Amino acid sequence: VTKNYNIVCSATLQVTKRPVTYWVGDLLMTYCNAAPSENPEYTVQREGEVENEGLLQADESDFSFTLAYRNADNASVSRFNAGTYSIVFTYQNRSGKDNYEFRGTDGTLTIEKAKLTLRPANKRVPYMSADQVVSITAEDLIVKGLVEGDVIVNPGFSRTSLSASENKVSVSVKISLDDLVIRDKNNRNVDVLDNYEITAQTGAIGFTQRTVYVEQIIPDGISKTPTGRGQLSYTGEKQNIAGGEALFRVLSASELDTEEKRGNWDGLVSYKAETCGLLDGESVQFKGAYVPKSPQNYKQWVYLNFLNSQKKTSNFYKIVYVSRVGTENSIEVLHVSVKVDFSAKLTQAYLDGLSVGMTVLDASYLQNVEGVLSDQRLEAAVNKNEDGTVSICVFIYQPTYGSGGEIIKRSDRSSIYEVTATYASGIGPETKLVNMNNYPASEQGE
């Protein structure tokens, strides 16, 4: 009976959107007051890569793809400061058909802080007057790493000037990061300080000291060598030199105003008339003249102080001690002369029979010891090296005695002596006399 019926059937065809997977790479850059110069890599799934997925080749011309940068609020980025941003995949469909579902992973843009080094310049000016001031400004800031388009508005100096009235040759200048201001050059309302990792170094401002050339004058009563060096015997004490202001003379500008005149003096260095000599109204004050007790040549023995126009101590001068060509004008504290005669027991045969190392000689090896100060003692030893060479060593010391009269410490005094010695005939030429600087510590004590 089927032919007696007109059968009508209906069905629904559901077509789902075709999935397309995309992937966006990450990007790392350093703050540069600009957007990234290039976008990261990204991929869009195409037909044939996965069954029933990917953009159909026939539809590719309908789509264009772009990347957009978004901040934490998902808003478009207008200024690329240091921080982290999303790189969002976007597409435009010109066909008007909504046949695809795009899904995937967006990228991340990380902008690291730029490294910025700031240092105030080391600025010094020649000292010219007691009321002089040296200043530092933003132009004296040494900058390394500032991004083009940014500008330092306030360097944040810890101090900007130094007056000579403070009597300081120089002071340090630091960068205070709390006061530092960096802005966008094209928009001074935008603070960009947080885009930098800042290294703040220290500079200085101050004055260049004036050079004063001084001739020391050795007084009568002190013996002199042919070159004019004074000589004093060792006394064990600091020796003051009498004579006051007669012991020195400050060279005048007229004595140095020509190259020929300057050639008459030993010790002139970097002479410049504008930075040498005392300023008008400022003066030299004699502090004293002395040489310490240890034997050596003291090239400086006159000590001076400088006074400004208010008769207060001035730190803006440095002294160079000079001498007339061919003279010295220094004072030497002489070593104490000591003579030692070794007895006939000290023979080459005796030395040849010694073991390698140090052998202390008893008093019977010494005779006619002259010149050792009464409260000090002389000892001697022989040091034999592995190669057979021999050094005869002399050690002069200040003894410290214990309650039983025994020596408990030997304080070295060899440096104040100049020792000459004679030996028995037959000692080989390879034997030499040296100071007891390698005397055994257990014997030396100090």
C-alpha cells in the first residue's frame, strides 16, 4: 500500500567551524623608548597539516594576520616601558563568513631595563683667591647608556659647589637617586626613570693646589759635604735645627720667570707661572726644622704652614723643595761607624769545615770591636750556603734582660751602624760581610 502514501522526510545538517591553531613566539628586548623593531615569529595552521583542521587554501586570500601588543589591562600599548606585555594574535576576515575558530597561544614581550651609568665629572680649577667658588652643573655629568629621546632633567648631585672659604682642596660629589629625574624629551610630563638600571659613580670638585718652590738653607755649625749636604752624627733622638725663618727661602716669581733662570734649580717640576707662587696677601709660616733619629738622607727637613689673607691655615698650596744646581741642601744623619777585627781563629780551613747553615761565633772570634754604643751588643755568625760560599754576618742589638740577668729579647739595631771588618789572612775572596738580616729568629728575638 506504499503507493497510497506521499512520504516526505527532513533532516538537519550541522556544519561546525573549522578549527585553526596559531602560535606566537616570545620577544626579549632592552628598553629603547620605542616599539620593537621587528615582530616575533608566528605560525597559522594550514590545510593538510592535521585532518579536518587548518585554514583551507581556497580561503587564505580572505584573511590577513597581525600582532598586537597589550598591557596587563588588555589595553593597547602606547609607550613601551620596561616590563612584560602580551603579544596578541589578531586576524581580519574580508569574506564576511564566520567559518573558522582560531585558537592558540599568544606570545610575551619582555622589555628589560636599560643599563645607565652616571658620574659627576672630576672638576678642578686652579686656586686663585680665598673667596673663589667652583661649581658643577648638569653639563658636567658624564652619562653612558641614556636612550635617545630621554633627557636627564635633574642630575641629583649631592652638592653643586665648593667655596675656597671652606679650606678644602676637594670634595666628593655623588648622585642621589632619590633626587634624579629622567623624562621623555618630547613629553616632559612622562617620567622614565624606572626604565633604567642605574649605576651611580662618584666624582669630585675642587681646586688645583698652587706650587711653592722652597730652598732650604743649612745653617752654619752643621758640617757640609762639597755638594752642600749637611751631616749630623747619630744621637738616637729627633734632632731639631735652630735658625727659624733663616732656614728657608721661598723662590720669587722673578727667579723663575725665564727658562734660563729656571735652569739654575734642581727639582722644578711642571712649572706654570699661573699656578705657582703665593697669592697676594697670603704667606708662609715656619713650623719647624728637624731630622728624625734614624740614619739616612733627609731631603725635606724644614716644615712650613700656609696662611690665607685672613691669616688662617690654607690647604691650597703644595711645597716643592729645590736646590741650586750642583747642590743638595739636604741633611744626612750618619750611621755609627763600627770596626770589627776577627781573630786568627777565623780561617779558611775553619770555614771549609762548617756545615751548611748558620753557625754563631763565640766572643773568642772577635777582637778590637769599636764604635758599638755602650748599651748595645755585637754578635757575629757565619752563614754557609750549599754551593760553598760563605757570608760573615754581624748583628748589633739592644738587649732586654730578665730578672736573673739573662737576655730575654734582642731588639735589632743593625740599621744605625755601618760596619767594616778585617779578617785573618787566607780568607777566600768569595767570603763577604753582610748585615745580620738573616740571623736566626730564635737568637734575634725582634
